[in-house]
Amino acid sequence: MRGLLNKVVSRSLSVAGKWQQQQLRRLNVHEYQGAELMGKHGINVPKGVAVSSIEEVRKAIQEVFPNQSEIVVKSQILAGGRGLGTFKSGLQGGVHIVKSEKVEDIAGKMLGQVLVTKQTGPQGKVVSKVYLCEKLSLTNEMYFAIMLDRQTAGPLIIACKKGGTSIEDLAEKFPDLIIKVPIDVFEGITDEDAAKVVDGLAPKSADKKDCIEQVKKLYKLFCDSDCTLLEINPIAETADNKLVAADAKLNFDDNAAFRQKELFALRDPTQEDPREVAAAKADLNYIGLDGEIGCMVNGAGLAMATMDIIKLHGGTPANFLDVGGNASEGQVVEAFKILTSDDKVKAILVNIFGGIMKCDVIASGIVNAAKQVSLKVPVVVRLEGTNVDQGKRILKESGMALITAEDLDDAAEKAVKALSS
């Protein structure tokens, strides 16, 4: 329901664009945080409140929803597919519409429990908050999104007159329903652009002029907040003929953190991979994968090449870890701690090409890390470049059981072989 997959804009995204769907260049916020942000920008959203305890649930029902007979109870995790998810406790669905007297019971069964959806993986995510919303009388559900498009080098607005369901399936079965309106990033959104979007949504009763204003406010939010994605599914018409953002997903560009301090203070590290959180604190670039060979390299290009050659030799990379071009010895130690915290890692491949990054610094970091974390898996090291001789000498004199390699091919072959040793 909340996923915007490549099928929607299959002709608009490059391979690099697909890569951006990983934990790169984005801050992800909870639904209730996005709704609050949209409300501040004049966008119509349902009345709602986030709660984290039964006491807060009771207070919200009394103070925020005193006359509501039914309330929507939404689990808050940073993943889509909540409605069709399953709690490990057995409760079906992360979104429920219930009578007011049942809210406390349902919220209590969600809080502190692990919700598994198609986007969380089998491990699921812990629900620390639930979002209580007024139940709206929706008469028509549509789909709306703004994303960054590489082909047009600017924001792209996507609209569909059918929403509230999988947009990927709709795009595959009824591609003509998907309307795409590129926006000139220098000119900004015009009334004509907004009108095209509204025509794509095809509202049945809401005033077109009001809808155009809502679209323009959504675009302004997208730009002012440095969004990489703003997706509303559904954007809906209510019985009183208003256009309302009934559900939303917002991502923000990490590169804008310096000017969006208030937004980035909303980051919820409890919903993120703890290894990625630790890496970010150490100023390392890390993405966890599902393989068995932990990779530590310097430079994103070398990281990609290392992952590819591991696959070529029959292995699977356990991560993407780039220590950058100017890592300290302490950062190398932290990198090893992160790699060894993954129980799936059965071998580690260190592949460093010393330019700005000096091989002797890496070697000292490896030796100190091996002493601190009590390495229990084989480590293959390939060093080349600045101070490589000093680096190799440090490794040799350390007395550590490290496997050295002469080149990348040799390193990958030894790392894969080390899995079975």
C-alpha cells in the first residue's frame, strides 16, 4: 500500500535510481510525523495522535476523540505493508478500525510487539507507538506521489485515479491510469501543472480549485523539506467533498541534514539496522546484506567491484562497508566491530587501495581490531598503494593469523575458500 516500486516509473529510473531505494540518501519518518508536517503546510490530514502507552491511549480517547464511535488504530514502524502484516504474537494486521471501547485492547496488543510485513523481512520491527486517527468517510480513493526523476532531472508528480491498493499492480494492469507530470525545478509548479495532476486524480466531488491548491502545497512541502519521496496512498475525497491525505510516506535527503535540523531530529534509530546506526556514528558508510563474507574497503567503486568479484567466485557479500579515503585507525577498529557483530559473517575481506588512505594506518587498525574483538572468523587482507610495504610488515609482525592476498581476484578466491575452512 505504501510501496512505490520501479514498475510505476520503469522508464524513468536508471539502475542508480533503483540503488537509491536502499538505505542511502534518505531520512524516513513515521506516518504520524509526516501527517504533522503536512498539517503545518496547510495540507488536509485526518485528526490524529501518536501514543506509546495504555495511559496515553486512554487520555487520547477522552481528550482528542470524545465523540468518536470508531477510531483507526495504526501501528507505527518504518516499513510498508502494515495493514497486511502479522504480529509475532499472532495478531493479524497492523491497522485496525475499531469501536472506541476496543481501542485500548487493540493498541495494547500492538505496543511493544513485533510486526512482520513484506518490507520488514522475517525479523519484523518493534511497534513502539501507535497512531490513533479519526475514521473518515472516504468516498473516493486515489494515488499521489512526488519523487526525483533522473530522466527529467527534476521532481516528477505521479497521479492515479485509483488508490488505496498496490500501485505496482495497477501500473502493470492499467498503465494508462498512471499520469506523470514533470516539474521544471527552476520555474516550480504552475497552475497548469497542478491542473494536469488533478485531472489525473479525477476527483468526483471535491472542488477542482481547492484540489489544485492542495497539489501546490504538497509540492512546496516536497521542495522546502528536501524530500526524495512524498507518497500518499490513498489521497482521498471525503463525504464533505475535501481532498485529504489519508496515509503518507515521506523520505528526506540526508545531504540536507545541515539545513533540516528540526526534521532530522525526528530520526528513529530504534527502527534502523543497529549496524548502520553504529556505522553512521563512526562516519562510515555501511549497508547490511544477506551474505557470509564481510567486506571492508575504501571507496564506493571499490566496494561494488569487491562485492561483484566475491559473487563471481561463488560467495555472497554480507555488507557494503566503505571506510572512505581518510579513515583513522579508530574508525577501522569500529568497522571490524560492526562486521563481527553480524552472526552471518563467516569470513572478512579487507580490500584497500591506498591513495589518501594509507595502507599502514589500515594495517594498524586491523591488528588492533583483531586484538579488541577477538576475531573468530578468517580475515583476508589485500593492500595496495601508499605505504603498502609498511602495511604488509605491520600485518606480518603482528603474529595474527591473517590471510594476505596479492590482488583482488586472489583476495576474493581466498575469502570464498576460507568459508569452508
